[in-house]
Amino acid sequence: MVCPYLKRGFMTAKCTLTGQVVNLKKMPCLKNYEECPIYKAHVTEKIKEVKEEVEKREAKKEEQPQEVPGVSCEDCLYYSRITHICIRLKQRVDDPKRPPCGGKYFRKAEV
């Protein structure tokens, strides 16, 4: 298989990862590009970036808001019951008993 990052021109070949002209006799661009050191470095870097992104998302999930006694989004001025959004934080509220602000911005709604 041909390397997906190889750009062929008239009588030349260019690696789009490095931006340099490639000697196809020395580099494995046309046959087994998985063995190319440039390709390997690029793939391992991409894998590392994806793993870091997954770790960030998992850490963010663990930071779920805790239930605060006496404070509920249902009674707050900034909470929209129709859209389930905190207008102050501009954030969706999945559980009104667990305010995303932790009660920091709680304002009792006058009914």
C-alpha cells in the first residue's frame, strides 16, 4: 500500500508530514509505509494525543456536582425548567438536585 501522506508530483514525491522531497528508493513509502520512521513517529504522537483527550474527558466526568442540602435548581432564579439550562452558567443541568454551581450562584426565585 502507498503511504497516505505521500504526495506525488511529476518525477518527485513529497512527504506531507515533513514537507520534504522523499527518495522512494530509500524510504518505504510505496511498499510498507508502516515501517517508515516518520510515519511511526506521527502515529505514536496521534495515539498519545487521543489518550490524553480520553483521560481529560474521564477526569471531567468524575467532577460531577455534589448534592447541596437546601439548594435545588428547581427553586433558583437562573434555572429554566423548560430547557433545563442554568442561565447564569449557560450549562445544561442533568439533575436539578445537584446544581452545577454547587449553590454558589443560587438565588431564590420569587413566585
